[in-house]
Amino acid sequence: IEAETVNRSNFHAQRRPKVSLKDYCDRICKYGGCSPGCLLLGLIYLDRLLAKWPGYIVSGCNVHRLILSATLLATKQWDDTHYNNAFWAKVGGISIEELNSLEYQFASKIRWNLHVQPDEMESYR
């Protein structure tokens, strides 16, 4: 608990969401219509974020928002068609204002490095 207090960020929820991580990811995939490539890209973005944020601890209080933010950025980069942020906010169970802020913070933290080379993508398969 102490590590989570020290490690608070804007990705941190006030309390751990009641929905399991699996159910949350299933919801994102079901309603977001993410392609497998998009999901893989989101994973790469998460890795990039954690590499740029040494010591940051992923926990039950922040992982849902981290995944939502990474997936949102990935759909915009990878998929030809994607939903707007208002839709994603509803899927993710947060306000549009919060999602907009999280998207900006996530992209800023990875220094807007959204392009992934094919060989990097392949290394995750």
C-alpha cells in the first residue's frame, strides 16, 4: 500500500476498480473493435512508458487506465477506422475530460514516439 501511495500518478484511480482486468480488457476488445495488431501496439506503448518512467509500479489502481490509454493511442495509430474519445471514455468508464488528459500524458511520457518498426513489432509476437 505504501508503494502505491508514493507511486501515485494521474493514471491512479481513487480505488481499485471492481471490474477484473480480464473483463476490462474483454470490454475494450469487444466494444473498441481493436485488431490484434492494435492490441500488440498497445503493449509496445506500455513497455515504452515503463521504460521512460523508471520505478513506476503498475498496480490494480492504475493498470486499467494505463491499458485504456495505450489502446486508445494504438487504435489511432494502427486501425484505419477508430472511435472518438467520447466513445472510448464510455467504454473505459471514465469521463471524456479524464481520458483526454490521460491520452495526452501517456503520449507525452513516451515522447510521442508512436511509430513502431516492423522488426520491433515482430519481436513481440
